[in-house]
Amino acid sequence: MKRIIIASQNKHKIEEIEAITKKFGMSVVSRNDAGLPNTDIEEDGKTFEENSYKKAYEIMRLAGEMTIADDSGLMVDALGGAPGVYSARFSGDGATDRSNNEKLLFMLKDVPAEKRTAKFVSVITMIYPDGDKIVARGECPGSIIFEERGQGGFGYDPLFVPDGYDKTFGELGAEEKNKISHRARALVILEKELKCREKDL
Ligand code: IMP
């Protein structure tokens, strides 16, 4: 089985991505497990696409092997698409899920339910050593409620109700979330692209 190096250390993400790449004969190895230096990759792009590409490309340069990276976040319509690429550090230095969620609720305090629409976005970039790449973007539309609900998931999950549901991502449980999430949708596109190419991996 060929290996593909992933920029992330998030076990959950690695498992989700490997479930797809395995079908194409590729196992996913984290950059640490691949013995790569733990250099910081600054996520200074203005779009998820830029950051996702940057992470995959920097690892590709270090490893000289096929790499994959994902960049994700929340876009809230009433905030002009914020926090967007700043989702992880929305509330500044030392931001935590709690402080980010508090800031989000504060900024939306005067926004009525029907105007609290939002979407989660995930962009997965896969780069081959010859420079060829696949970019897959997945979106999950929904809305932001008025107080946290649910203990599951991470990040903004307790505040986000996906369209067609009445529970937050924090209440739905991993199995249900992973069927409809932005990342799951990006992975469906990645799988289609891999099938189209059928590169000899
Ligand atoms: P990253 O792509 O892992 O850097 O994620 C950026 C940030 O977006 C996270 O720190 C979370 O705040 C938010 N985020 C991304 N995906 C999710 C999700 O599935 N649920 C909740 N928050 C998310």
C-alpha cells in the first residue's frame, strides 16, 4: 500500500480521510509519524483553498511524497462570512472553543433567528510529487442558535444546527455528523476525483 502524508495531527480527521484513500490503495501517515520536522506552517491565506494548498505543499516539499491537507471553518452570513479562515483563532491569542463560541454569540446577540444562517466549509488538497493536485471543497449549510447545546464534537458544533435537522452538531453524535458534514462532503468529491483519474498510485 502506498502512503500519503497528512499535515494534520487530528486523529479523527486522519481516520475520516483514510477511509477514502484506502479504497485507492493509500494509507495515511501523519507528518510526525513520517519523521518530518515539526515546523510551523503559517495559515496566512485569505481563503480555505490557499491555506489548504499551503499546508499540503509545504509538507510535499519536506517529504517529496504525496501529501494531503485540509482547512476548514465556519462562515456566518450576518458577519459577512466571518470567522472564516480565522475560525480557530476568532477570539484572539489563546482562543479556545469556549471563547470562540462566546464571541460568536455576542456578535450575533441582536440578530434574529431567520438571519443567523451559516455554513461550515472544508477544503481538502491532495498534491502528487509531480505537482499535480486535487482540490475538493465541501460545504454544510445551517444556522447558529442562541445558546450552546450538546457535548459532542468540537469547535462551533454546539451552536450549529445543520439544515433539515433540529439538533446541533454537538447533539447529533459523530456518526450522524460524519454523514453530512462539510468534511464528509469534501471527501465525497475527493473520492470522485480519484476515481476519475485512476492514477497508478
Ligand atoms: P482546522 O481546519 O482544523 O484548522 O479548523 C479550523 C477551525 O474551524 C476549528 O478550530 C474550529 O473552530 C472550526 N471547525 C472546523 N471544522 C469544524 C467542525 O466540524 N465543527 C466545529 N468547528 C469546526
